Amino acid sequence: VKRYEGLFILNSAAKEDGIKDTLDKISADITAAGGKVETVQKMDRKAYARVADKKHTAGFYANVIFTSAPAAIAALRSKFALNEEVFRVIFTSSPEPKPAK
């Protein structure tokens, strides 16, 4: 079991209420794949530096830290690629938090 950080860029078509629902679905998908969500940090709406599609010029960013088996990451990546509410997702390894002294 490794610790991962997922940076999610959500479609800007959703409203503030829809963002919370989408993040709840993402957390449920990670849990269903055998992972355990530690934190969900919702960030602001940001404009894209390079616009790929005129309909989507900005997106809501969210950071999800979770633990999961390495084999589940590929399944999660393909599941979120099919989700139209998720514009992009990037998974990276996250170091263990250092204990406070």
C-alpha cells in the first residue's frame, strides 16, 4: 500500500454545489477500488494557461491524498478518463507526513 496524491481538474461547467458532489463521487470511487482517502482539498477555479477547447477555458482544481495498492492506480486512471466531470487527473507518489516534534 502506497500513499498517492491525485490532482483533479474538474470541468468548469459544474457549479459550486456540483463540485462537492463530484469530489464525493471521486472519493467513493477511490474507496471502491480498495483505497483509503486521507484528505480532499478543494482549490479555486483557475484559467488554463493553454486552452485546448474554446468551451473549457478554466477548471476547478482539487487535491486528493489517499493510500492504495499500486495496481489500482491504472484502473482509477481509466475510470476517471471516462468521467466527463473530470477534465484531467494526475497521480503522483506522496511522501509520508513527518511526525510533529
